[in-house]
Amino acid sequence: MSHDLSTRASDARELMDDPDADIAMLERTYERFRVVNALVSGPGEFYRRDIRPRARRGPIRILDIGAGGGDVCRMIAAKLQRDRLTAEITALDADERAIRWAAGHDGGSGVRYRCALSEELVAEGQQYDIVFSNHLLHHLTEQELQSLLLDSRRLVGEDGIVVHRDIARSRAAYALYSAVTWLLSGTLFRGSFIREDGLISIRRSYTSKELASIAPSGWTVRFALPSRLELRRDAGTGR
Ligand SMILES: C[S@@+](CC[C@H](N)C(=O)[O-])C[C@H]1O[C@@H](n2cnc3c(N)ncnc32)[C@H](O)[C@@H]1O
């Protein structure tokens, strides 16, 4: 089926967001996020550029908002451990099914798992050196996105940074993801929502231009190949 990707499909619903979603399919999806993220999300580059330099100055606190299966947090924890650096990492998700699965598959990484919304952490006065998200922005309406940006800004101190990473909506991204996941739908991604939800995610995603027009001043949007976006707020850009 062909879709018009010139506008954001904000009404399309991901199957994993359905409270009645098949639990076995959902859990397989959390498990397979690890493969998808290793291939497309560039956690190594994020670690080298943004996390490691700060962790080298001393112990830091990191928050992942919308952590899903928690694999990005565990990858970061493993890299910090390899480099003998210290951080307290919290994987936050609003969906208790995600947190239950992630905590149950942690394998001793030291990541903390919490089911809550970012606004609850703001109300508690929590502060982090790095707040990030991966593949969260496309789940949100423009209003929810504005609230997330406000919360994440409040959750980092003067010297903290916020990095929200996601897919950039484009016909090329849709065609490439469709072809690759079609080839793997009977094997690697069988019994999961990876193919169907991934295609919906791309249709729901923002373009760099849309993100730049929504984000308040102080935020910057970066585009990276193959079809990635990064909305960030660096230290020292004012409160
Ligand atoms: C597509 S998953 C991405 C998971 C993970 N970050 C990854 O990259 O694999 C998006 C997750 O965001 C969570 N989520 C959606 N809206 C949220 C919100 N307002 N606050 C916290 N988590 C949220 C969903 O429950 C879901 O687990």
C-alpha cells in the first residue's frame, strides 16, 4: 500500500500502544528493538560524542525517556563499564508492560527501571547530566512534544544536555525499511510488531523542518543519514 508521506500521519496508531496488544508479540517486539537500535540508532556514536566525555569528568546521572525494552540503556551501561566510568542510568517508560519486561531481562547491568511520566520526575526535583530519548518523539502529539521538551529541559542542570533522537519521515526511509523488514518478516522479526509498527512510526515521524518549527529557541535539529533526526539542547544555551 502506498502512503502520502508529505504530511505526518498523526492519527495512525502503533499496535504496541494498544493496551490489549498480544503480549507475546509485544514482548518479542521489546526484545527485537535491540537489533533495530544496534542497526539504525547509532548508540555507539551517541556514547562517544555525548556520554563518555562527560563521564570522564566524574560520575553522572543519565535518564532515557520512553526506554521501551531498555536495550539502549544497557548498551550504554556496558560501554561505561568497559571504559571504567560511572553513571547512574534510569530507564523510564510510561507503559508498565515495557518496564516489567525490561527489568526482567536486565542481566545485571545496573540500570534502574521506572514506570512514570517525565513530569513526575520534574515534580520530584530530579536532576540529570544527560536526558535522552530514542524513537519517542513520533509517538507524541505536538502538544505532548512541547511538554516533553519543557520537562527534559527542567530535568537537566545548567551544564546538562538533552538529546532526543528519532526517525526522519521520508519516502526513502519508508521504502528502505519496508524492503528490509519484508525480507526479515519470516525470520528475525517474525511474531513481533517490528515491521508493521516501524512503518507506522515512519509515517508518524517528524521531518527536520517540522521539528525545527515546533521546538522553542535554544534547541537545534540535526539530520543524519540514513534518515535520522536529533533534537538537542546543549549545555549553556540558557534556561
Ligand atoms: C517505539 S518505543 C521506543 C523504545 C526505545 N526507546 C527504543 O528506542 O527501542 C517508544 C516507547 O515510548 C513510550 N512512551 C510513549 N509516550 C511516552 C511518554 N509520554 N512518556 C514515557 N514513555 C512514553 C512507549 O510506552 C514505548 O515503550
